[in-house]
Amino acid sequence: MSSDEWQHLVTLHVLGFPASFATAREAAWKQAVDAAFVAWADTEPERDPAAWRYSVEVEFRLGPSRHAGEVWDIDNLVKPTLDAMAAVLGARRWRGRPQPADDRVDRLVASKRQPREDERPGATIAVSVRSADLGE
């Protein structure tokens, strides 16, 4: 898949401790991601995210482990992050509890590392839209 197929939409830097799915820090991480995307969406013109397909690139900057057993599987870091991105992905159309439409993410690139001395824990999240969806 070439990069020509995707049009950059937004890159956000989210501060906080990235959390794995079903862990104590998950709710706080989801709130941080949601707040960043809601703030961005509030500055954007009206759009219909349900008409688009997405590419998401995430670079996690992990914090120190609180105990020896605290490790971060990358797939478990991605799930709560995507689950908090409804402000950009839109809502899934179904009759259950509201959920983001992360089923429209067709491309995902994720990496993780420890922060450098001049950085804080968090993530850089870049979202692109399929160019064909934009009529390009």
C-alpha cells in the first residue's frame, strides 16, 4: 500500500501513561486520548467520518514499570487507544453501548519505546484518510 493512497489528517501528541487493555491505568489513558481528539475535532469543520477509511500510526512512549510483572504487549496498548478515538473515527452504527468505529481503520502501524530524557510518557498518534474517500 503506497503512501500516495493516504492523506494526512492530524498528528497529536498525547501525554500520560499508555495503558494496556483491562489494566488499572486504562481509563485514565483513554480519557487522555479522547480529550486530545475532542479538542482537535472542535477546531475542525463539519465532516462525516463514517464516509472515510483510516490509517493510524502510533508511537508509544512508555513510563517506568510499577512492578516486575508490568509489561506492555503492543496489541494491548493499541486497543484502548483506538477505543478512545471516536472524535476522529466517528461512532459505530449499531444498537449497543456507543463505540468508536475502529472497524474503519484499514492500516495500523504501532511501535513502543521508553521516553528519552527530554520526553514524557505518552504517544504520538498520526491519522490519515484514504485519498479516494476525499475525492482525490
